Amino acid sequence: MPRLVVVSNRVADPRRTAAGGLAVALSEVLHATGGMWFGWSGKVIAAADGGRPGEGKAHRHQAGPVKLVTVDLSAEDHRAYYLGYANGVLWPVFHYRLDLADFDAGYIEGYRRVNQLFARLLAPLLRPDDLVWVHDYHLMPLASELRALGCQQRIGFFLHIPLPPPMILAAIPGHDWLVRSLCAFDVVGFQSETDHQHFCGYIEREAKAQSLGEGRWRVFNRTLHAGAWPIGIDVDELEALAKAPEARDMHARMQREYSRRMLLVGVDRLDYSKGLPHRMRAFRHLLQRHPETHRNATLVQIASPSREDVSAYSDILHELESLCGSINGNFGDLEWMPVRYIHRTVARPRLPGLFRASRVALVTPLRDGMNLVAKEFIVSQDPQDPGVLVLSRFAGAAEQLEQALLVNPYDTEGTADAIHLALQMPLEERRARHEALLATCKRQDVHWWCESFLSALRQAQAHESGTPWLRL
Ligand code: GDG
């Protein structure tokens, strides 16, 4: 089996299980092949301490059979590559939020500089038959930079966030360079068929790509395989967590506290793509329209802190705090607060207990690549008395989880109606929907995802040595 080399913005130590499903899934293959994980260390070096743009050293650590290689970034590179281009341009535009994008010309250069730095440090560590798997929007130009240095390995890319339609993508100055860079990969994977179709539409129209059938394209003198590989969760890991004392304790506590009430739950990173204010407005509408929910329905909303150094995130924080405060002020009384808003990260072992104690989960992003919380909620349920998933049709997960109650989060009234339906849903129907949803989560879990993407990458032709890769 060829060695797997994973490249992502951040590197997770696979020995720590708290790293979550993706790290667990990748670590299995990394272990089996004595692989390597390469990425940013998370450290930023100020100019005064010698941090220079485009420069950095590779630090190597051994984690069992797996090699971890990390690079520190200079403050200037961190500002332009991470805060500027990745999170100030690509994240908002790929989530259809052109209004939030900051197209400062200097960012794209910083983005390219860090990708070149990564390529320069990674290239000498690669063996000819390695399989290289690059993750996410931070590293879209990495394969073209590696090819420019002569790397001929099979290199795959997976985009964890959505890919917008061609006309939105085309609003990014330099979009043609970005997509052309993507075409230096051998396999390009998306979360959903919708995102995959956006990519095909773009390369057909803008790059005159020729379809070879079965997801293969001839474009920029290369052959590329593109497809949808929806990411799953580690069902076994979550089931084990659900049986552990922390989850059972959490479940018992929530059941005691809410024995007379119906619990609704939301667990999200505090991000404008997750539609938290829209969700609060729908919940407020439910309380206005259905007085029987008063003193009866409580929404626990965990909004874990995220990217607090990016300015758009402080606006969403204030909007959410003000909405929660006004809902509690207008509807709450001495014995009942409709919303419990928690702006902290809850320990992972407690989440399955919270999910299991909840009658309804609200997973209502305005746009999401996949959304793993939807799947974690399903797997955590008691199959004999399961809760109901209210899911945005704009989450990638909606393509797979069609037995959830699908909503348009922009439609406050429609979402409130769906929440009401969920709270009232008879046991029979809850069981039937849950059974189908659980089967999907189990069939297409994170191991399936990992294996099916890697199998496509193994089948890709090693980069044709006779074909010069033109520098972009
Ligand atoms: C990107 C894409 C795609 C959340 N709050 C807490 C907590 N979480 C955990 C959840 C879940 C994970 O974080 C979030 O995953 P999502 O899928 O919802 O979203 P993103 O972070 O935006 O991830 C997304 C994903 O990549 C994978 O490809 O699905 O579409 O945007 O596991 O449980 N975990 C703990 N405490 C919290 O407070 N412990």
C-alpha cells in the first residue's frame, strides 16, 4: 500500500482521540501506511522575532508510526493567507456571501506565498509513489506549486466547504487562477452533487473542459477526476462516547432538569454561515404563534467560539446575544427561560448525552458544506424514542438525510412550522424517519468516505511525466 501524505491547514495529533472523526479516520490510514501529516503549526512569528513573509522551517515530530511535519507562519503571512484570503475571501464567497468578502489585493499574494512555502518544504519529503491528499480551501494552489517543482505523485484534493455556482465564483478576482490551480490535482472531491455540478459547469464553460465520462475530464492538458464524496462521521467512536459516563451523566442531568419540558438543541461554531440569528427568529415566531410552547419548549444553543480575530464574527456574536436576550426578556418568567445560550465549547464526551436528551435538533445553516452535527444528532438518539432533525435544505447533508424535516432557513414562518411539527411528531413517524437516517449515517460513515476517496486517488494515473506542467 502506498504511503499516505495528508496536507491540511492545521495538523491534528492522531494520538489524541479528542481530535474528532476526521483525525481518527485519517489516522487509521496514516498508521497503516507509516504516513505523514503536513501543515501549519498554529504558531505565528512576529517580524520582531524574525518572522519573514514566505519563509519558515519544517519541524518534525514522530507520533508512533506517523510523522507530523509543521511549519510556523510569519505574522504577515498569517494576516494575508489565513485571516485575509482564506477566511476573508474564500470562506464568505464559497458560502455565497459576496457582501462579506474583502478583496484586498495583497491577500492573494500572501495566499500564494504560503502555498509556495508549503510546496517548497514538502516536495523534498515526498517519495515517488506517495499518495498526497490535500484538504480544504486554504490549499487550493498546492498541487500546481508542487507540480512546478517537478512532483509527479498522485495528488488529491477535498473541499470541505461548499463550491458556489460559477457566476458567484467568478466574482473573485483571480478565480480563473484558482480553478486552474485545482486542475493540477488528479482527483478533486466535493461534499455534495450540487457542489460537484458547480465545478463541472465552471470548467466546461470557462476552461472548455472535455468530459471523458464517469467524472473524468480533459482540461489544461491533463486528466482530472471530479466527484462528490459526502463526508461521514465516525459512528463507532460516537456510539462508544454515548455509552461512556460523561454522556450518560449529561443525559441523566438534562432529563431531570427538563423532565416536564421539551428540549431543543443547536450546536454550532459561532459562524455567520450557520444561520443562528435566523434560527432564533424562527424560534421566536414559534413562541409567538403557539402559546402552548411557553414554559414547555427550551432551546439550548451552544455557539462555540470561532475565528474571533476575523471582524465579521464579532457582528454575528452581538446580533445573536441581542436576539437571545430579547426572546428571554419577552417570553421568559421566573421559572422558565426559553433560550439557554452558551458561548463556550462543551467537552466532546458530553455532546451525545445532550443530543440524546433533546426532542428536536435545529441544524439550519444558510449554507454548509456538509454539517456533521446533523449526523452526530442522529447517531446519538435512542432508536426506541428518537428525536427529530430539522435540517436546512442548504446544508450538504440534506442531499443524504432526506427523511429529516427539511427547511428553508430564510423562511422564518416555514421554519417555525417545521419546528412545531417536529415537537408534535408521533412516535411511529419519529422511529421510521430515524431508522432511515441512521442507516444512511452508518452506511456512509467517515471510513467509507476516506476509503472511497483514496480508492479514486489510487486509480488515478501518476502525473504524465512527458507533459510539462505550465507554471500558472
Ligand atoms: C467544515 C464545514 C463540514 C461544535 N461545537 C462544539 C463542538 N462542535 C463540533 C461538532 C462537529 C464539529 O464541531 C463541527 O462540524 P460541522 O460539520 O458542523 O462544521 P465546520 O466546523 O464548519 O466544518 C462543514 C466539515 O468541515 C467536515 O467536512 O461538515 O460543512 O464547514 O463535530 O460536534 N465540539 C465540542 N464542543 C462544542 O462546543 N466538543
